[in-house]
Amino acid sequence: MTDIAPPFISRQRIHFDMLDMLGVLHNAHYLLLFERARFDFWHAQGLQIGAPGLDWPYYVARNEINYRAPITRIQEVTVTLQVTHLGRSSATLGHAVYQDDGTLAAEGHTTLVRVDPKTRRAIPWSGEFRALLARYLIATER
């Protein structure tokens, strides 16, 4: 049995221009935090778009966010990433965003679907890529 890796951690900066007129992190920026964490994860694994090992292209098929506490100031946040589902051609990544004081600000999921670059139809993940994602796969009730 393979050991499950701890959540991947991406540290990101909340900038002034990300706050809305009420002084709260605008809801759309959470998706950017998720995406940046995903690409930090790929880079930490030695992967990049167009390079061997990253099953590219893929589509983002679904995003889901639950907002728990507003982010109301400039700070460094922690965004975690774990795999909550690994299908034949799809994978769901679980994310959590923590403020610098440890408060959970948001949690959510992003579902990716690998596609053939010519037909744009779903195709299976490669064995190598599945193995990489499986190291971060956690059991969920989702």
C-alpha cells in the first residue's frame, strides 16, 4: 500500500487590488488561488505545460467553493491541495485557503478532465500521471 502524502502547500500573497470596495477578498480570486496552487503543485513535481509527465491538455470541468470566513486584509495565505477523487480521465482536487492566523477562509474542489488535443474528447490519464496523483489521494465522503 502506498503512503498518502500530506497536503501540498502553496503560500500566496493577497494584494490590495484583490480586495473589493468592502475590503473583502473578491470571490473570484479564490479560483485564482486554487489555480495558482495547482500550478505550484505541478512545478513542485518537476512538471510544466508541454513537458513530458504532465497530462496536458485538461479542462476544468467544475469548481466549487464554500466561503467560511472573509479575508479582509493584505496577508500571506496558505492554500492546500489534495486529490479527493481519481477517475479514469478526471481528477478532483480539494483545496483549503487559510489566513495567516490559521483561520479557514474557504474550501472547495476543482475537477479536471484530460482531453485529446485534437478531438477535445476525454481520454485516460497516463499511468505515470495517475501514480503521481494517487500519492495525494485521500478518502472522502464526497
